[in-house]
Amino acid sequence: MIKKIRPTRILKSLAVSASLAAALVATGCTSTLSHNINPEGQVATSDLVFPEMDKAWEKEGIFPNSENLNKVRAGVTKDDLYQLIGRPHFSERQHAKEWDYIFKFYQEDGSVEKCQFKVIFDKDNIAQQFYWQPNDCAKYAQIVKAPSGVVATPIVNEQINLAADALFDFDQWQVSNIKPSGKQSLDELAAVLRKYQTQGNSRVVITGHTDRLGDDAYNLQLSERRANTVRSYLIQQGVNAASINASGAGEANPVTMCADNLAKVALINCLQPNRRVEVMVSVYAPQQ
């Protein structure tokens, strides 16, 4: 059966994510560097902080697709940004309230100018504000701002957790490894998503998670594979492929913390909530 996450679990997850974000900043990765980003996705320019470019995984930057860049505007989702301009160029986690990019642009004399581009998100992970460094880099794109006082609000905003242990056999990820009970849960989820598609513009973000046992790199790969398998299964059940984005977070975002001194079986059982596939669903009303 589909299991909706409980409010208390959401609060615990947010608290853990916040501590992880602080740890990421301390180790050179970025999560949310700017200060005082409010729930509506607004921040004063004096509170903006751009990450150092040498901390990026994409240090040289990219030449963005100009047509796609000009489609970026207030109201787009992280999934939209991923499809239009790619994932952020710094190690910014899925739930970060800002994403940072390094873009390169040709100038009239043939030289190349390198610019930083920042997107600020609201509490629902909808982009609301955009900033450039240096400021005059804004001339390379025409970002459309939301009308004053208007915030894009989804008519549906739902989070669903599917227990990985219920979906897949141990250490498995292929469609053939999905348990009968897992197929039933995914069939129910597909029916819900197909219904949402009839109500407006739907966005589905699937994120695989593992516990902290085992190799970090392997856990990340396993979480990515499981998320993509769930995506493929939902597409087979009639969910619009263009509306679904899948990724893996490995062990990075636990919802349960367990003591190391537990016996092996007890530790595995304690960490069970961390082994999950998280589905975030947003539906936006059709444009009038």
C-alpha cells in the first residue's frame, strides 16, 4: 500500500536535513549559503552569498542553451531547471533553497565572460528569484519575474514514501526484482499520478535513499538505480514520462538516526525507514 509520510516524520527529516546541510557547508559542499531566505523564496541582496567558483564540481562552467535559459522564470520547478539548464554546478542537495551555476558567454570581441547564476526557491521548491554575479551578466538572459505579490502555488503538493524493503528484494533494483506487494504499491501510485495529470501540469520527483550501511559510492548507485526503475515502471503504467525526474541521494538524507552499538540485526531494523523511495508530487493549474 502507498504510505504517506507522517507530519512528525517530516519534521524529523527536516531537522536532520538542516544538520546535514550545515555539515556540507563546513566540508566545502554547498546547501544554502545565503541568509534569511523566507518561505516565499525572497531574500535581500545584502543577504546573498555566492559560492567560490573553485568549489564547483563544474569549475570551468558551461555555455548554456540560450533558448532554454530564456525559458527560466519564476514558477519553474527544480525538475524544470534540471531539464532546461542541467543540475547545479555545486554540490547542492535536492532540498537546498538555492542552486548555483557557472555559465560562459561569448562577447563581441570573441572573448568569453564567465558568470555565476543563482536561483532562489520558496518552501515548496519553486523558483522565485534569480541573481547574477557580476550583476551585468543579466544582459545575457531575459529572466521573467513573477508579478509583484504573486507566487506560483501548486494545487497539489504531496510527499509519498515507499519503503524500499517492500519494493525490492535485498540489494536488488531491477523491475524483475520488484516484490508483488511492491508492484501493488506502484500500481496504486500510478493510478494517483494519472489522475493528477488530468488536473493540470504535474511534476513528479523520485528520489532513492539508502541507509548508511555499506560503501558510500555503492549506496548512491543503488539509490539511483532504484529511483530510475520506479520511474520506468510508472511510465509503463501510463504516467507521462516528461513529468517524472528520478535521482538518487544514497545515504545523504536519513530520517532516522541509530546508535552504532546496536546489534547488527537491530541496527538494520532501526535504519529501515532510511531505505525508501521518496516521491514528491506537485500539480499546477493550467494557464488561463
